[in-house]
Amino acid sequence: MQITALVPYARLPRAHHDRHVLTSTVDVFGAAHWLLAERAPEPGGDLRPFDALVVSVHPYGDVELTELSAVRARWPRLDRLPDGGFVVAASRARRYEDADQVQVFDELGSETTSFSLGDAIEHMLVDETGHIWAGHFDENPSGIRRWSARGQLRWMSDHAGDAGWIMDCYALNVSGTVAWACPYTDFPLLEIRPDRPDRPVKVRANTVRGAKAVGLHGGRVAFYGGYGEERDRLAYGELTETSVEPTEVGLLTLPGGALPGRRRVVGRGSRIYVQAEPFTAWDVFDLDG
């Protein structure tokens, strides 16, 4: 079995290691972002709004700090908008349509609007035009949806009959204005192009089950993750018009050779970013590497 090691990508500056990492991501332009709080949220009960710090590490190493005022999300998702602002979303909503679930902040850290994406957010990724893609886990089988940064629903997978019923969005990759997804239960590979009205979704049959991230380059695809002993699997395939043809299977490790354990993953084009505990570093696998 081929073993592939992740490559170090971005590190949270040590000066900020005393803060609690609420969440972290890598945006569509390759910058890594950490959402930090003074302390971890207390379990249970209502969470009072709190100030948070976003530490951004750009691809060439520049560090940027943005203070966000009155963040409300207990278990947040984070991404950056092309205009320099940020989107923070609570992964769970108290009510299905909670108008305060998503907060949009400007580049100075002030909230400009709020709205709902719906409960049970598994993935929230912003594309290069500033649209927000949301994929949900199985407690809200709403499929995959694309929103404007002001909360207008622009596209939903329910309108694309070829995609079928999406119960749980296991893997989502957003690059440019295109999304790729691998949803439960049959795990087809979906190529989603909402700006192509005649056929916004192309469905390819796929035999790889349970992947948590997907990377694509040219006619090649890599799936990362799986069930049980396949948790650290890296499965490769070739794209045809109607299917993913498997080619080889390997193992993806951290740069030093250890397995990641508990981790976060983000798919962006040909890249799969992996962040292992204590969530202070992003490492990368690049199918175009």
C-alpha cells in the first residue's frame, strides 16, 4: 500500500496558542484562518455573545488579525468573503429557521447582517464570488445549497433531479465557482455548476464509500477518509463521463508519518487540507503536486 505524507502548509503563530481554537478553515484563495476565543464555551445553557479573534495566515506567510464583535455561535463554522469580511455560522440552529444562526462581518469585524442556512451544517465554504455553499448532515436532509452573502437562496440540489435525494453531505469541495460533493447514501460524485442552467449537476457513479474529503485535478480524483479501518484511506480514481473508475488505494499520514486521529478537513480544487489536534496547523495533500 502506498503511503503518502501530508506537506506542512500553515501554522497558527505561537503568540496565539494561549487562546482556544473554536474552528479553522482554508479559504478559496488559499489563506488559513483560525477563530479564537479567550476560553472554551461552557457546556449547556445559553451562550452570551463574545468577542473573538480571527488569525489569518496567507499563502506567502503574512499574518492578519481581525477582531470580531459579539459572536453568537457555540460550535461555529468560519470562512472568509472575497471583500475581506467573514462569515460565522452556528452548526446547529435552535429552530430550523433561526435568523441569528449566520453572522456576516465586514473587514473591520462589525456585524453587517444575519440570516439562517438551516440546522445541522456539516460544511460551509465560500466561493470566489462570495456565495456561501452549505452541506448538511443527516439531521437536516436539505441537500446542498448556495446562498448569497446577504442570505438569499441562489441554488438548491432539490432542483437538480439527477442528483437524487441527498441525506448527508459527507464531502464538499468548493473551488472557483464550482462545487464537488460526495453524499450519502450511494456516494456518487456530483459536479455542481449552478451557472450552467441546462445541466447544473453531473452525476458520476462511485464505489468509494464514506470519504470525508475529495480533491480533483484534470481527469483525476482523490477521496480521503472512510469507515472504520479506512479512516485514513486515500483512494484514487479516473473520471469518465458517467463514473469514477478506481485506480489505486493508499494511506495518508501527517508529515512525520503518524496518523492524524481527530481532525478537520477542507477540500479546495486539487487540494485536501487536514488539521489534526490541537488544531494549530494545516497540512496539505495536492493531487496536482
